[in-house]
Amino acid sequence: MVLVGSHLDSQPFGGRYDGTYGVLAGLEALRSLDDAGATTLRSITLVDWTDEEGARFSPSLLGSGVVAGTIGLDDALARTDANGVTVAEELDRIGYRGTFDSSSLAVHRCFEAHIEQGPVLERTGTDIAVVTGVQAIRWFDVVIAGQDCHAGTTPHPDRRDALVAAAGLIEAVDALATTVNKDLRATVGEIRVQPNSRNVIPGRVRLAIDLRHPEPSVLDQAVTQLRTAAADIAERRGVTAEVRPVLDMPPTVFDAGTTELIRSTAAGLGYSTVEMSSGAGHDSMNVASRAPASMLFIPCVDGLSHTEAEDIRDDWAVNGAEVLLGAIRQAADERPDLDSHHR
Ligand SMILES: [Zn+2]
């Protein structure tokens, strides 16, 4: 089959198009083929991957992870949300616990349309991004330990303030994009402070760090500088700073033939295109480990995503769906004897 789709789940506060656009664009493409009475050599299947965001059940990319074999089905079904409810219980409750054995899935090519979730397409007036892959991701936790003590009685030279040390490290992480590589993404997205009380000097802080770049060697440099910065700040502030690796996800390179189908279809329809490495993780990363897969992006307003402000224009939505339709139609008519690239 030719597979097309994305995901319908979202982050707690949205947005409305991240994932949903790709499922509905695929649905519209299928309906258009039906409306036209078109027949294809291969079947075309629409997919809505369960729990892409991981906002309720960890890890993210859960459904496609089962298909890719990165997480076992029983393990995925046993995952619990913050209230202890399992994926299996929720699928039973809503009537979506299927019996299809995904190990028998035979995918000829997989296509996913998605909003860019960044500002490049809108800023440059480009219609479609042809996505060549997904950049590598590394996560670290940094645990900074000093000494919590009274805010009113402890002179500053005697302090071992973990939060002041964390402030320095946050600046250092942000600066990695300047010192290492301009295309590096280096973010501190989460901070936990103990004891988190106005009149107590913070004794312990945990920072959650997200580093991304298409080239693992660039990430190696960033990690080296991160460790150096953490050690320097720790020494200066009289604290300890332990850098703990949490996730090391290699880059994904999408299938060249599938990517070319998207590019040539977009060009044939008269759309402007640009090649892009995805900054965000997507289900197509998982699919790519089993079948030829690729993605296209459409612009989103002001590059905003994972927020209620996330928005797209109607003509952008139509452009992407037309490219998707053309690409899946061609893929669905490719003959089996051309399938030498298959894994
Ligand atoms: Zn998404």
C-alpha cells in the first residue's frame, strides 16, 4: 500500500494544525480520487498515528514506534498517563483498540504533509518545503547542587546558589548557537528549583536541555562546550553540575525517490520549493526505518506551533494537499518491477 497521514493528538494547549493538517490533507486527497472515479494499481491507506506528541502518554511517537519496532506493542499499551490510566484502557474505552497486526504492514511509500512549525517558508514566500530528513536530537538533564539556606542571613560570598549557577548555564546553552553553529538549536525548556521558596536560597536545580542539528559532529562539539560551561560555572559558584544524557536520536535521511516524487510534483504544479531538514521529530522518522518515506511542509503563520496561536492560510492548506494528491497518485501507480529500492 501507499501510506499517507499524520497524527490528530496535540500538545495540551494546541495547536489545531500540527498533525491534524496532514491527516485531513490525506483524507481530502483520497476523497478527490474517489470523486474523480480514479483507480490506482496499489491501495492507498490513510493513517492517524496514535500519541505522536507524547503529551499524555510517554514516549512520543508511540504508535509509529510500535510499527517501527522501537517500542513493543505490550509495552506501548501498558504506558500510563498522569492519572495511572493505560493506553490499552483508553483505547478500549473509546473503541479504537484494533486487531490489525502492524508487523504485516507492507508499505510501498509513505507520505506525510505537515505545517513547518517554523518561520522560513512564510518569510521567504516559499510554497512547499521538500523535507529531506529530520535532524538529530540530544537531550540532557543538568543537575546543579549547591546548598539551600536562609535568604536573610546568608551573606552572598558564602552562598552556593544553584539557581544563580543555572542562570549562567542557561545563557551558555543559548550562546552555543553563536559559538558552535548558527543552525544549531540549543534550548533549556524546563527548570525545577528546590525548595522553590521565596526566602530560601535554592540548593538544587534541574535543567532540561534540548540540542538539535542535522550533523552529529556539530552536536558533539555542542556537548563538549556544554560540559565545559557546566564545569566552569560550577567551580565559580561553588556548586556541582552533573550533565546526564537522556536521549540520543540520530538524524533521519528520508528516501531519495520519495522525496523526489514530492519535489517533482510540486514543481510540476508550479509551486516554489525549498529543501529542508525537519527541526521537529515526526512519525515519518519511524516509518522511514521500515519503508521509503518522506514529508512536505506548508507554511504556518509567524512560524508559531505548539500554541493556541498556531494558524495557517487556506491557500497554503490547498497547495500542500494538491502536492500530496499528485505524489500519492503517482506512487500508487508505480509498478512492482520498479521496486528494487525496497527494504
Ligand atoms: Zn506534528
